[in-house]
Amino acid sequence: MRILILEDDTALGKGIEMALAASGRDFLLCKSVAEAQASLQIGSPDLFIIDINLPDGSGLDFCIELRAAGRSAPVLFLTANDTELDMVTGLNCGADDYVTKPFSLAVLRARIDALSRRGSPGGGRLMVGDFVFDFETMHFEKNGHVIELSKTEARLLQLLLINKGQTLTRERLLALIWPDGTEYVDGNALSVAVWRLRAKLECNSSKPQFIKTVHGIGYKWAVQ
């Protein structure tokens, strides 16, 4: 596994690398958006750890670029921007997780391990109405147009489809999407993932046809 760390504090970047070091992992340390963009020409990282406030730009914009380019590798923001709005903004940009500074190395390791183990959703190709969902290749279409989904969004979609017509509780979804780190996941992460998935799949995300909220319980894929 290759992990790209985009952090302009060199000492902190080295510290993160040491904390996450494990057999089979190697790291790309980048101090600027330009360095990170250049490194993408050499190879495709399996996971990104990104600071938001960078000397030559924003980690948020870099994350948006990754998703627009079809890169579905997990993204974790590691930043001093610690308000709830900051977190929601980061997740809306396509991140899979969000950790604020100062942070516990144990928590960071747990979250990275959870993202590392999650992998691609798997499960083959499904044709559902106007949709084509290929969970093996991470290729998704609506009415013939490609939809870019993060691994978190794809995993959520897969779980809803597998349990079509059944309500999955928020607790169950959290445990299935983040199986190795539920205790470290903010509940807003699931709400934002649902919001993003609706925005990509629904014709009117404020009046969803497919992903229904079962108030006080959870969510379900409603169309048979």
C-alpha cells in the first residue's frame, strides 16, 4: 500500500509516516499541492492524508480534483480546521474521514487501518432501472452518464441495494461501512455520505425516490 501525505509541516509529516509505518506500506511525503500533483504522474496512491491549509492552495480543492479525475482511493483530511462546518465541507468534497489537530496517534492509526482494510466494495455488476453499478471496477452510470463515487459512497450504495426494501439502522450502517473504527467515526459522516449519494443518484435529492430516510431509524433503498 502506498500512502500519500500532503502536509507542509515536514516534522509532522515524518511523524505521521513513523506512526503509520507497517510492513507493505510506503509513503510519499509532499509539502505542497504542486508536489502532490507531480507525484500522481508517477503512480497512484492507495490512500491520501491531506492537510487543508497549504502554502500553494487548498487541500479541499485537491480532493475535489482527485474525485473529478476518477480516483476513488480513500481520503482522510488531517487539519486544524475543527468546526462542524469544516468537517461537513471536507466530507462534501469527497473525503472519507476527517481528523482535527491536535490528534491522538492511536486514533489516527485506527482510522487509517479502517480505511486501509475497507478496500473496494466488490460484488459485481448490477443493472437497476436507469443505473449500471459495477462494484468490482468502481464504474457507475446513470442514463449512460458516468457517476463518480468514493469508496464510502459505493459501500453505502451496495449495502442499501443488497438489503433493498429493508431499513438499515444508522448503527448498522456505521458498523458495516467503518467496521474497524466505528467508535472513532463521527455520526455526521454517515449523514453526509447519504446526502452526497442522493445528490449523485436522485433527480431531486430533496425528494428522494431511491434512498429513503426512515425517521429515527435509518435508511433504505425503496425502489424494487
